[in-house]
Amino acid sequence: MFQLQLEEVNKLFTITSAEFKFEEINNEPQVSSSEKNFPWEEMTGKQKKATKISLEAMRDYFNWDYLKEKMPFRNSGLNKLVDKHDFQLLPLETYLWNTANSNISLRKIAQEKQVPLEKIQQTALSMIFAGLLEEVSIINMPMKTTKYSIASSSKSNFADINNTNISNNQPKISNSLLSNLIAFLRKHF
Amino acid sequence: MEILKIAVTGNVGAGKTTFIRTISEIEVVDTERRITDEKIASWKENTTVALDFGRLTLNSEQIVHMYGTPGQARFDFMWDIILNKVHAYILLVAVHRPQDFRGARRILTYINQRVQIPMIIGLTHTDCEGAWQKDDVILALGLTNQNIDLPVVDVNAENPNSVAQCLLTLLEQWQPKPTT
């Protein structure tokens, strides 16, 4: 019964322009005002996360023409938004999951898997919508990081900017400048 | 001479040039040109093609420089040039243009990949029709699921007090966080 209901939900993804509002059932003993309108007699007691439903529905039902502008760029990579998940992924989705965080572009993945780039972009986007992945820019140049850490002086009010891996052309900023800037902004604005 | 360098970034129309103009003691170097992107040109005439530059002189030895980055994607290569030069970042997001949130999120991820420097997010156009609520913007920018702990403040780029308050919030990022 629940599966049949899901089939109907999946078909909603064929609608080209719509807005849906999902309401959660409270675990409170009292029925809330919004819950009074729920179709209780049709409900089976089973539940599924909206993100899982969207991922599954987008595999079969979605008209991707409407999301052309939302597609991740071909030169972008993917990063994981969560460490673990309990989604049942298809082979291509599993591949994208496993290659995430590795600075590989979607174009390269398409070449390696010999799958059309468009299909890779669509799969990536459905996983982005499901909250599993996010699109990231691929770093083309050596990574340079700047870190700021707590100043060693106990008198200091500010963390000190200490460059770790970055080139030396970025000078430190003194606590004096930061304090003077605060005073300046408070006085003049 | 000691110079604090702050970059102001964001999508086209987020208010970067206005932000710098509002607080700068000098006339901001005008690098605005007629927009060539037809879509953007329908709602904004000019955009920044190089760096906007503003300045605040604290005293004879200490100065603040502010750089506004170009908003159009084809100038993204300039970010790397700026990222290695600045001490802090302000990302402006126009909350009445949800179609730009993805771009803002991309900028945010891009910066976080490269540098760990003080940064805040300024929400602009909060009084415009169709403006999103702060919590919704935070969600759209992925700040909750990326575990990014960034201050998010409302800012009116045309109001000197509001811009100054935004800078003060940025300066708070230098203050050491209490150890647990």
C-alpha cells in the first residue's frame, strides 16, 4: 500500500511548476491543528524521508529540461555533505559518492565512466538535492592556506594572523591596527 | 605602513561597490562598465569589471584597504589573485534574488577551500520585495549542513552606520574564541 502511494508521489515530479509543503507528524500525544487535516484513514504508519523520495523520483520521472540552468558545471567537483547515509544508491550514484572529495571534475568522471556528461550532471544534481553532495570548484592551482590563530601575548584581545603555507607577501596585522579600526568605526559612524 | 586588506565579494547586484563607496574616505575607483550579459543587463545597467577600491586612513601608519570583486562569473580568475592578498572577507548576498544563492554558495565553498581567514556574510536588500528570511538564506547557502560557523548580519550597503557595524562584526572574528 505504501509503495503504491509512493508511486503517486513520484508522479508529482513530472509537474513542471508546483510548490509542495511537507508537514511532519509530531510525536506529541495531542493532535496539532495542521495534523487535523491529515488523511489519517489513508495513512499506513510507514514513513520515508522527503530527500529519499526525491532522489528516487528524479531517477525515473523528472524532466531535466527545466533544470538546465541548475546543473553543476562540467568543471566542478563534488564534496560530501554527510559522512554516512542510508540511501540505497544506484551504481552511478555510488560512483559519484565514492569519488566525491577527491577533486575530480564531472567532465573527467564522464570520461572515465564513459557516460554522457549530461547524465553525470543530472545524477549529481539529484544527489545535491538529496543533501548528500555539494558542488565545489576544482582547485587548479597549488593550495595555499592562511590560518589565524590565538595570539601568544596574554595582553592581546585578538587572534594573531599567522601565515602557514601561504607566501610571505601577506604581512601580519597588529592588534594595534585592529583596535584602532574599532575605535575609528565607533567614533565616526 | 601597515595595511589591513579586506575583500568584499558576492554576486552581481549584491551591493559590493555601494558597500565600499559608502565607507571609503576616497572616491572609489570606478571600474563599472556596461553589462554584456543580456540576462543581467535586463535589471542592472553596470557592473564591476576590475576591482573596486576603497580606503580608510586610521593614522599616518595604519590604513584599511577594501577591494570589491567583479560579480560576473567570467572574472572568477581574479578571486585567486585577491584571496592570497587579503586578511578578511565579506560575502554579500542579495536576499531578494534567490536565484543567486547557488552562486553565493559556490563563492563560499570556493573561499573555504582555499583560505581560512576571518569572514562574515552580509545580507543585503532585506527590505526589498521577495526578500528571504535570514534562517532560510542560511539554509539555502548550506551553512547548516557544512558545519560552517560564520556570522550572518543584515547590512544596508547605502547606510554608513550599517556598513560600519558589518565591519565591526568582521573584526570580532579576530577575537580568540573561548576554549572548552
